Amino acid sequence: MADLSGRTVFITGSGGLLGSTYVRRMLAAGARVVASDLPGKRADGLKERHGEDGRFRFYELDVSDEAAVEGIFLRVMGDGWEPNVVLNNAAVTGELLTGRGQKFPDLANTSTEDFEKVMRTNLTGAFMVARQMDRHIVGRYPATLVNVASMYALRGPHHGIYDGMPFRNFAAYGVSKAGIHGLTVWLASYWADRHATVNTIAPGAVFNGHSEEFQRRVSELVMAGRMAQPDEIADVMLFLASEAAGYMTGQLVNVDGGYSAW
Ligand SMILES: NC(=O)c1ccc[n+]([C@@H]2O[C@H](COP(=O)([O-])OP(=O)(O)OC[C@H]3O[C@@H](n4cnc5c(N)ncnc54)[C@H](O)[C@@H]3O)[C@@H](O)[C@H]2O)c1
């Protein structure tokens, strides 16, 4: 198991399926965790579960809000904690849009505004967090950034698996996730002489109460023959956030049950 003692991990979108798993697992591995998310039920759940833990703090943060992102590390540091690991995990996901009762129009009916809204959170938000990291963290001490992409970052989705499902794969999702890895490789060389490493994790399809039919369709595309459990993604995220990954930078790590290897 990864040892994260000495790591202070700042996580965006911490209240979601994977973010909340990272919070729980990183606390258990000895890290101090600075969780952040939009206000609401997910944030409240996190605070209820971990609020009593002296190694846990929570900050409301909308990563698409430039003014809020600008101040975030100064606020955290002003409160006495200095993050040396940052996870760009927040994203507008299919699950999130389904939960909000949003429709998934086909491409012909997708507005530029909706496309740009997703890009703003998933890619511009990650850029703005990284820029703050550059200003306040990188160069002061060894630091690590993990950008979260997806199995759909560098490969197209099989659109057919969404037929008849309440959610679909939308263009801005994959486009933003491809961009995330572009950000990783750009930053990896930019920060190399300041002792900061940057990697991308690309999770596969994680089970979150999906129907049997959807699980069957996905499983046929995955060598492992099943969807992932959140802890299986967290196992790799913990490694990337730990000192053990110190000689890795600019890499994209697929944790997708073999989806990308066929
Ligand atoms: N679950 C999967 O199958 C899967 C697969 C591949 C990649 N991913 C990626 O992993 C990450 C986490 O996914 P998840 O499954 O936990 O998704 P999720 O929808 O459960 O959680 C996403 C979180 O991001 C937050 N968020 C959305 N917009 C935000 C904003 N503007 N500012 C701050 N926070 C915001 C949400 O509040 C939510 O807590 C995402 O980047 C997602 O794209 C997930």
C-alpha cells in the first residue's frame, strides 16, 4: 500500500464517485487531504464523513470560476497547510449531467455554449489550477500534479453502447480529456527543472449502479470482462501521488481493464 505520510494532497471535485474514494484512501494512507468541490450534497457528504479527522479540510471551489481558483492556494496556505500534491479531478461527467436531469442532444443539436461550458470546467479549470500551482507551489518544494483523463481521451467511444441508455458520451468530454494529457506533457517539461512531476491517469469505466445491460455492453469491450471498482482506480492514483512515482513524469497511465490495449 502506498505511503502518503508527508503528502498534503489538494483534490478538485472531491465529492464524486472517484474523488471521494481518493479522499478516503489517501487519509488512510497517512496524507493530509485538502478536499474541494462545488457546494451541495456531495460536499456535505464529505464533510460529514471526514470533518472530525484532523488531517482533512474542505474548501468550496468551482474550478470554472477564475477568481475563486486564483485565491485557492493562498487560502489553503494562509490556513497553514502547503499542498505538495494536486489532483485535477473535477469534471462535468455523464453521471453529473444525468443527476441534474440534463438531456444529451446529438451532435447536430449540441450548442457551442454547452460545448464550451464543459471545456471550461474540464480543461480550462485544470489549466487554471495548474497555473496557480506554478505561481505558489512549484519550485518551493518537490511537487506532483496528477491530471485525470479517461479511456475516452485518446480513443473514441463506441457510441452504440449508449443506445437506449439515459446518458450518452458527448463530444466535449473526450475532447477535454485529450486536452488534459496535452497539458500534462507540456507542464512535465516546463516544470522539470523545478522538481515537479506531472502525470495523467486515464480510468476506464467505473461501476456506479449501471444497468445489467450497460455493464454487459461495456464488459465486452474490456479485456478484464467487467467494469472497474472505484478502489481499483484509487490504487493507481495513490501510487501516482506518492514518492514512489518520483521518477515518472509526462506519462499517461491507463487503468482500464485492457480497453486501450486491443
Ligand atoms: N467514473 C468513471 O467511469 C470515470 C472514467 C474515466 C474518467 N473519469 C474521470 O474521473 C474524474 C472523477 O469522476 P467521477 O466518476 O468521480 O465523476 P463524478 O461525476 O462522480 O464527480 C465529478 C465531481 O466533479 C465536481 N465538479 C463538476 N464541475 C465542477 C466545477 N466546475 N468545479 C469543481 N468541481 C466540479 C462534481 O461536483 C463532482 O463531485 C473525472 O475527471 C472523470 O472525468 C471517471
